[in-house]
Amino acid sequence: MTDTSARQDWAQRIGLPSAERLTGIGALPAPDGLVAEAGTGLVRLDWRPVDGALGYLVHRAADEGGPFEPLDHLGGDVLAVPHPPYADTLVEPGATYFYRVATWSDGGAGPLSATASATPQPAGPAPARVVVSVDTTAAPVPLPDVWRRMIGAEHFSLLVWDKPGPGGSDVAAEYAEALRIVRDELGVRTVRAHGTFLPETVTVRADGTFDFAGLDEVYDRFLATGLRPVVELSFMPLALCADPGYTVFEYHAPVSVPTDWDRWGDLVRDLTVHLRERYGADEVATWEFEVWNEANLEVFWNGTQEDYHRLYEVAARAVKSVDERIPVGGPSSAAAGWVGALLAHCLAHDVPVDFVSTHTYGNAPLDMRPLTRSFAKATGKPEPEILWTEWGVTPTHFHPVNDAVFAAPFVLRGMKSALATTDALAYWVASDQFEELGWPPRLLHGGFGLLTVGNLRKPRFWALAMLSALAGGRVPAAVTGDGAEATVEALATATGSTVDVLVWNGTLDQSKIDGSAILAREVSVTVAGLAPGTYSVASARVDAEHGNIQRVWADLGGGDWPDDRQWDTLRAADTVPSEYLADMEVGAGGTASVTVEVPMPGIRSLRLTRR
């Protein structure tokens, strides 16, 4: 497929059914207390959370009597949001909008709430104001590093790629370097990639045994990066396929059901034994084994949901027969689907499941804890971990949002949302060295990578780098004002001598990829509880003019690939420098205030350091 619409056809996840239900999770009531608050260029919605909800589906109408339709923020995937508040920025100032909200559970959307309405305001002579109040008198608590637990990447066999790459690049060297960059600069610990059983990594000998020599070479090179793999048990070796011609991606990965389920179990068992023998039993016991990828999409699986449950059960039992310590899980599904159904199957048949894994794009991840807690309660076993093994700003290949500043605050919104609800939120993917639907045709082509071909850092990368730079433990950072906690959000941390505040301004509404002046905000950051003394204030930012490699490339004339001179200029600009703002004297009251403008989209970090 070469045109954008064709790429979007199969990548689109909207409307996938989610009718499964884990035993003990029933229909949930509509949320109470819906409030619609008019803001500048937005309507801010808030409501009381419902116990047991995975999320909430916002509906909107132009008339009080309806019809009410789900509000589509154009993210291309699940429309339900995990929690309030929510900012509707798909609005025209002066028009009145009517809202109702449904609770989202494993069975889909429930009944609608009562109606609330608001009329968004036009822009004033100056940006609307938001206040961030940081309290350093509170004891710092650990900041869960859900972004470091895992990241996605193209199949690991790119580490042995020996053909010329996009723009004349060295694919293997750049791919390995990208992994080292996310390890060193973001603190990433594990990497998930498709295709453990690709033809170049695993073959079936004439006597029916499995040859893992290709995988050995790939894993040896991968482990040399200092990272650990997520062993995705995919795809099906050709010799085991019921339909060898049923494939996906440009590299023709076989995604057929097996002809013999016992042979699938033999493959997984022999792989597990082999990995333990080569890399050490204690080391492999720390690797997650994930069964397949997105079997709820026909493009990745020609079987039924029941067939997937069998695939999972055979694989999980095979892994555990070798080493009970190895964590195994699934369903590795698209659009947060099939999670409840897999847990119900494991409950009914006493199948091991150490983690649940699923994917979503264009939105913050749903809260799957009601499902995992219900499972733990029903079985008396430990609660499975929740691993979002793919997540990103869009599911669509070659989408311009992937290169845009818009995606940077989106990343921070998702990560903050996930801090309390997940164990890992793995951005998909590290590098634009990526083959799935064709190699990159130009430098900035809307690739999924945090890093370009050539390993230039995109705005999304800088968002994670700024998150990783927060020092110390988390302290409260309350946000009030126009769009508070819906477009403008914040995190704060403190050590004995520094306070870090990270503020961002973004929306889920992808009609505003190029930004929105009416959503810009003046943000006053007030830090209380400081010891008296002199503080140096430094700042860094990501916006249209900062940390935006897309702007630098456009200023150089754009085009397909840089020449040597342009590469030098791009690499020199591949930074987000710290800017000195001022020295501040903090008196006995222990309070300091800094006011900055944060465009939409935009990120601003502040560091107060006591001298």
C-alpha cells in the first residue's frame, strides 16, 4: 500500500467491538455531577468518577434534545477517556454545546448522564490565565517511571540488516544507536518488537526440530545494547502455518493459525529452553513473554477469538512448563479489546497470566484495574500487571502528527494519566528505521519513531527527556484556571536543593495539529515551602520555535533527504538548551512565583536551584 488512505484503512481502530465481560463486572451507572464550564476556546467537562469504570465516553449535541453522538477528537482509536476532566476544543466561541457522558466498562458504553451545557468564550486581548501551585512542604513520593519500563521498536532483525537503508543510512548501526539513545537519555529498560519467529530468525529443520541460529545472532546484538527484550511470541513459522500465504507487512510476516497446536506448544517450549541455556535461567526469568500481536484485528490473525485463547493457553503452559518464574501474558490487543475475555478464559480454565497487555492510540490509556482486581479477587492469585505494550499519538503510518510539536504535550498527558493505573506505557516506537508498510521515503514523513532516520530527536522525544529530567520525588502541583487539568497540566518534583516543575498545554483534538492561538495560556507557577535564600531559575521549552526539528528542516528548505551540510546544521540544532531566567530571593514566607507563556501545543520546564 502506498497512498495514505489505503494505509489508514487497516490501521484504523475505531469501533472495534468490546462485548466481553469478566465475571463480576456488570453494567455500570451513568456518572453523576456533570459540569460544563465555559473557557477560552474550549469547554471543560468534569464529573464524579464511577467505581469500576475503565473510562468515560463523552457525547455532544448542538441541541438540548439531541441527538447526542460520541465526541471524536480524531485520534483514530478508542474514544473513551480514562478520567475527568476533559476539554472539548472542537468548538466555535459563541456557540452553545450540550453534553452527556457514559461510563465505559468491559461491555462498552453504559447509559448517558444528565445534560450539561456551555458556550465557549472568544479570545481576549491577552492569553487566558492558569495557576500552578506547588507545595514542597509535602513529603516527596516516588514518581512511577511507567515510560522507562518499556518502549517499542521495529523487529530486532534490523540489527543484522546489510542492505542500504532509507536516505543511504546504515540501518543496523542507526537502529542500535537509537536503542542506546533511549536507554541512556530516557532510562528505558526493555524493548518490545514484533517477529520473534520471522523466517530469518527461526526455521524448521527437516527432522522437525527448530533452528534458532538466526535469533541467536539478533539477540546477541540486541543484548549488547544493555537492554532486555520483551519476547513477543509471534509470528507463525511458515512450516507451522495452516495458510502460509496469510501475511502482514512489507516483510510478509505469517499470521496464520497453526496446522497443529501441539507443534505451536513445542516451538514455544523449545524457544524458552534455548533462551535459558544461552542467556541464563535467572536472566530470562526477568523477560516478559507476550503472546502474539493484535489478534483482534483480522490483518494480524486469521482465526477466531477462541482460537486466540487456545494460542495463548498453549503458549502460556509451554513457558511455565520450563520455568514458572517467567512472566507471560496477553492479549496484546488493539484498541483495549479482548482483555476481559482473556482473563475470563484464564479464570475458567486455570491458565497462567502474569500480566495483561493491550494497545491504544490518540488518547490516554483506559484504567484496566477493575478487570485485573476482579480477576485477582476471583482467583486468589496476585493481580496481573497492566502493560500497555503499544501506545502513541496515532495508529496511522505516515501521519504528520508524528513529527509535529502537537504530539509532545500529548505524550506528557498520557504518561501522567498512566502513573496511577499502569505498570508500563510503551511508546511505539523508538526509531524511524521502520519497515512495516514501507521504508521512510524522506526524513520527516510522519514516522512512528521518537527519533528520525539519522537519530534526530523529535518533539515527542524531548517530552520524555524532560519528564526523565525531573529530579527527586513527586510533590503536589495543583492546577487552577482556564482549562486546568484538561489542557494545561503539571508535574512537580523536589530534592533537598532543587524544585522541578513541568507544565504543558495540549489537547486531544487533532484538528489542531498546527496549534491554536486561542488555547495559549499565561501560566503562573507558585512554589510554596521553600527555605529562605537565593534561587536560580532555569527553563527549557518545546514549542514551534524550540525543540522542533521539523521547523529547522523547513528553514533549510525541506526536501527528501539532507545533504552533508544540512545534516551538520540539523545535528547542531538537535538540542533543547536550558535557559537562565533569573535569580530570586525567597524570604521567610518561603514562596516564589514565575510567570511564563505556554502556547498550545507547548511544554515548559522550570528548575529552581538554591544557591
